[in-house]
Amino acid sequence: MEVGIVGYGVYIPRYRLKVEEAARMWGMDAERVKRGLLVEEKSVPGPDEDTATIAVEAARNAVRKAGINPQDIGAIYVGSESHPYAVKPTASIVAEAIMATPDLTAADYEFACKAGTAGIQTCMGMAEAGMIKYGMAIGSDTAQGAPGDPLEYTAAAGGGAFIVGKNGSDTLAAIEGTYSYTTDTPDFWRREMRPYPRHGGRFTGKPAYFKHVLSAAYGLLRQLKLTPQDFAYAVFHQPNGKFPLQAAAELGFKKEQVLPGLLVIKIGNTYSGATMIGLAAILDQAKAGDRILAVSYGSGAGSDAFSLVVRDAIEAKRDASPKVLDYVNNKVNIDYGTYAKFRQLLVR
Amino acid sequence: MRKVAIIGVSCTKFGELWDISFRQMIVEAGARAIEDAGIDGKQIDAMYVGNMSAGQFISQEHISSLIADHAGLVPIPCTRVEAACASGGLALRQGVIAVASGIHDIVVVGGIEKMTDIMTEQTTEALATAADQEWEAFVGATFPGLYAMMARRHMYEYGTTEEQMAMAAVKNHHNACFNPCAQYQMEITVDDVLKSAPVDSPLKLLDCSPITDGAACLILAPAEKAKQYTDTPILVAGTGQASDTLCLHDRSTLTGLRGTVDASRIAYKMAGVGPRDIGFAEVHDCFTIAEIMAIEDLGFCNKGEGGKATEEGETAIGGRIPINTSGGLKGKGHPVGATGIAQAVELVLQLRGEAGKRQVGGTEIGLCHNVGGSGGTVVVHVLKRGD
Amino acid sequence: MKCGFCNKVFFPPRFSCPVCRRKGTLEPYKLNGRGKIVTFAITHVAPNGFEDQVPYAIAIIELEEGPRLTAQVTDCDPNQVKIGDEVEMIFRRIGQEGSDGPIYYGYKARLISPYTLRANVK
């Protein structure tokens, strides 16, 4: 594998809905919910934000860290479950907004929460084949949980963008390998024209999340002949705080390896952005030589696993745009009424 | 170039005229002006009418034909003039130019707007089309918002206060009590203004002129022939017009209207007078801050002192320079296209000594000031008693 | 656009320099997106499409390179906005043409926060 990450960026909206607020609304025990999900609050997009605006800010931050001319980006893929249009790509809006048009290819991806990482794999192939100089993959979502449904505590908003190119002096993390595991498993879905997704309750655990995350991780470790001890960090898709910690433990990773990438506690599940934002948070603090395991999960179902090794170039590039924690910490708590207004749960 | 005089005036009642249509207002205003001038309809050579937005308010364009038709004046030439809220003043100027040039003798100049046949939200949207649609309205700027931004900057640079702005509204409501045509005949207090609902902070509801129906009309004639029709011809001694950038953010200043300075200079020069010679004026107070900036830009007080001048009563009916004796746009009402004409009507009534309880004494020269949008067009006229 | 003759920068793009007229040639010029609030108002009675955001601050912003523009100041309590505040221009949803028409995207301003200052904006 001769490709790596040249730049990365994220964006997380400012507003937060605490578990306490939603629990208060539906008469549930906030402490019980927090313990069960290992989530404290989630990010909420403002009334003038959507998947496209989030993707654009993440993309602009990635271009700044990469220090490249956006015209050199040959492909842009945006993965999401909440594209602003049912038909009309978000990727072209991003391409125009970052001045990458017109000589590039673009498309939108959908695969629940792993649509963004699927885009990374596509860009890897295109860059390695010499088809493009740089490719950008974005995972961005403004997830919606039905009022009163447990998903309401975690369905959040955010996005991560990664620019992939052939390894060179500007590579900040080389991708050693990638391995994916895909089956048709209906654990979580949303039908056309329906506002909210449905899920299979306990079925979303062992037969869905864990089966695919673990299989992809084992598959990659086998392929690269690596063990958890070879890694400094591991980041997993994070629908709540418990699943990734459980997966990590089962694979043999220590808690300390996982915590830096575990953002869900503070921002909720950013769906297509989740694994990518987690990976970005790790890159914000990793040192040259650190190896990182990243495993996404998308319901339906599939997992993409990546092994990355950080390079020296990261030191110079890291501060060129805001870090994940900058966005996590720049927050404003809102009440449920404001949340309902922002999410258009209340119709005038 | 001939001198031009005003030989007849009229003004309908301004207000929410639910029972009176656009077409009725034309006839009412036109008939009374012709009567006032003592002329016969057949003597009219041409018409100029100011109207901002019949298309948006009553879904009717081509009102030049409509007006000529319903005024019974077909086939004379009738021209509709538009410059947002300066449509009336601009129509007057066009009429003046026509008579001055010798092309026409007796010219009717009118202004008319019927704004209450649609919902308030739609009216507000229609008025907002006076701003730049792509770079101001599109990004969420409202028309009061633009003036509110000027107000805030004026407060920041000169220390003008919300109380001082409120005093302009109080004065204008007071004056309107003596104007039977005015929309409002009620006194208000500074406290009323300050407590009224915020619209675009720092402007509140009572800082803003209302939505109004109304029409006004003037009859122009060459000055040399005016005495044939009236013992009290009023001379249009000066006319001035200026354009400025459409967007507020492109202006050279945010605390005044350069258009006012430019247009008034031209009018002053033509009339051979300066600000000190003006006895009283009707200025464009679409918002209270607009009056404060206007008296500064017209040269009636120093830049930045408009608030103080208002506070100290200099612009009241008995003051040094009475402003908006008619009640202004705030008290009299603001049927957009009619305002510029109605301002001139007030000047004529004052100069003739027919202003009743709001009469200003001992003056021969008045000025009217009409602004389009946030200042993209300004028209100024200086009127003098013709002896 | 920037005029090659007098170096004045214009936004939105113009095709003839109003200062130099024919002497100047205008070239595309990328603005860095930073500016200061020159004046603002807090809108309580919103136009169509902005009702859910009331009250919001609408401001005239002077960009670092010179041109001024009008924009909403988003993601803040409008009562915290002051003349002189530094802002960055960001990409946000402005409105839409009904529920089945196109979505309008454009620029809004956001107050600079401590973390924004750390980023080296080129």
C-alpha cells in the first residue's frame, strides 16, 4: 500500500443537548440512561446547518491541514444518512465551496455510518492507481432520533474529511492496509420518505455491530500480521460509549488506547462522521511512528478497518486548522424546546 | 429654461383605507387638485405619477394607463415614475423638468400607493425589494434592519440616544394631530416609543413609519402663467436629485446619506439659497433615525448633532427649523409613492398660509426631501412663495 | 476581484473597476474570510424564511482586504455582538425555495472564538 492521509479536518456544531434534558422531557432516569449508554450529551446542528455545511467546514479544515491546492483534488465523496437532497449530490456542493471544481469526479455514498470510510477506500484505490493526485472522503451527518426513542439521546451531528494521496513527504499518516467485512444484515434502516430510522433493538449488538467490527478488525490484523500491542491507538465506530469499549476489550486493546478517540461521550453519535472524527482526534495528538487501528461500522451491515502509521509531517500540519477538541469544547447547552425548534420537530 | 410654479394641490386622507380602492383614490386626488387650481381638465397636457409597487401590492402594472383612464384624461401622455420611496419626489422632478423645458404647460404630478390589500408580511416583503435582493435581502437583512444599522453606527460615533430618536417620533405625532389628512391623530410619549416592541434593534415599532394607503396631487404650470390660475402660486425654486450605491455596505458613510448632501446642494444652488435660508422642511422620516440624519445632511445642524437638535426642540413647530409639520411619514403615514408629493403639498399649504394649527410663521422658503430605499435615490425640492 | 491598476479589492466581483474605469484590469482574488463588525442590528421581525432564527444579528462587516458586505452573525447570542468584534465568514444554509425547491447556501459571519485564532488561516 503506497497511499496515506495528506490532510484531515472535522466540524462539530456548537449546540449540545444533555441527556438530562431529553430524559426530563420523557420522564426517564437520566443517570440510568447515562450509565447505560456512556453518553453525557450530544451535538445539535443549528437552524442554518445541514450535512452540506458541516461537510464544507470539515473539508476546508482538511484542505488547510493538507496545504494543497484544492484544484489538485481529483475526487470527492460524501457519505451520509442525511444528505440535504434525496437526489442531488452533497459532494458537488462541497467541491464548489472549496474551489475544487470543475476537473474532478464526485459522488455521494450511503452505507449508514460507514459511508465516509467507504469513500476513503475508493480514494485509496484511485490514488494508488495514479488516477488522481488527491481524493477527499467526507463522512457527515445531522442524525435524527424520533422523539422519545432511545436514539434521541445519541443521534448527533458532525463531520470528518480526509484527503488521501500517494505517500510522499507531505503524508501525515501512511495507510498500511484496509480490510472490510460486509453482509446483508437488517439491524437498522430507514425507508424512503420516512423521517426516522427503525432498529432491531438487541439485534443491533452481537449479530450486527460486534460481528462486523470484530471480523473486520481480526481480518486486518491477520492480513498485516499485527497484534493489539503493535498499536498505540484504536478507534471504533461509536453509537454509544459501551460498544467500542467492549469491542476493544474483546480484541485485546487497553482502555487507554481507545479513550482518546472516544468522542461519543461528549458529542453523541455523529453517524457517518463518528469513526472519522474519532480518528481525527487521535491524529491531533499522535506522534510520528504511532500505529492506529480505525474500524468503522455501518448498519445493513459492514465494517471498514484501517491501519495507519503516523509520520513526521504531522507536526507541522496539525495546527493549520482547528482540532477536534476545539470544536468539542466550544459548546452551548440548549433546552429541549430549542432543540425541537432547531430540529424542526415543531411545525409552525 | 422657464421657471415652474405649483398652482393646485390635494391630498386624500392617509390611513388604512379599507373601503377605498386604488382607482377611487386617483379620482379623488386628481379632482380636488384640479378644483384647487381652478383649471379645467382639458387644459392638462401631461401627467407624471409616482408609485413604488402597484405590481406587488395590487398585482397591477402599467398604472400610467390605468390612471390616465380613470382620471378621465386619456389621451394625454402619462408616465409612471419609480424610485422606491422616492417615487413621488421623482415624479415631481420629472414634471418640473417637463414644464421648465417648455414641452408641456400644465402638468399634473401625483403619487399614489395602496398597500393594505395584502397581508402585512407580504407588504414588508414588497417594501424590502427597495434593498439589494442579492446581497442584502437574500442574507436576511430587512429594510428596518438597514436603517437600524445606520442608527447603531450613529449612536456609536456621535452618542445619539434612543431617547433622542424617540423625540422625533413624539414631535411628528404631535404635529399630525393638527393635520386632518394624517393617518394618526394621537399623541405619544418618549416612554411609549422606548417600550414599543423591538423591530430591528435599536429601532422599535414606534420608531418606524406605518403602512398606509393614500394619494396626493400637484398641478404645475409655467411661473409666467401661474397668476392666471391662482393668487398664491408657489415657485419650484430648486430641484436636485442624486443616486448612491444600492447596498448600504457600499456607501461612503453609514451615518448619513450622501445622496441627501448631493441632491440638496444641487437644489440649493439652483434656488440660490443655503440651508440657513430654509424656513421649514418636510424630510423623509421613514424611521426616526432618518430624520436625525436628514437634518444633518441638509445642513440644518452640524453632523452628529441631529439628536441634540431634536431633543432641544429646534425642529418643533415653534423652533428654529420646524421639521415635518405635517406629521412626517411617522405621523401622517407613508403611502410610499404618494409621500414625495404629499411633502410638497404640505410646503405649499404652509407657504400659502393655509396650514391651520400647524402653521409656521414668517417664512417664504421650504424644502422637501424624499429618499428611496436606504438612500440609493434622493430627491430634494426647494419651494418659494411666488410673488 | 482585485484591480491590477489601483489594487482595490471588490466583493462581490465586478467587471469594471469603478475607480480606474478602463485603466484597471480586474483579476480574481481570494479573500481570507476575516473581518470586523462595523455596525449591526438585532432583527426581531424576520423576513420570510428567517423566522426560526429570530432574534438574530445582521451586520455590515469590513473584510481585512477592504470590501464590506452584509451578513447574518450566526451561532451566537445577538446581544453579545459589539461593533469592532472580529468575525470569520463561514458556509451556511441561507434559505430554500419552498420544501421542494433548491436549497440556498451562502455566507454568514461567526464571531472569532479563542480556538479560531489558533488556526493559521491562509
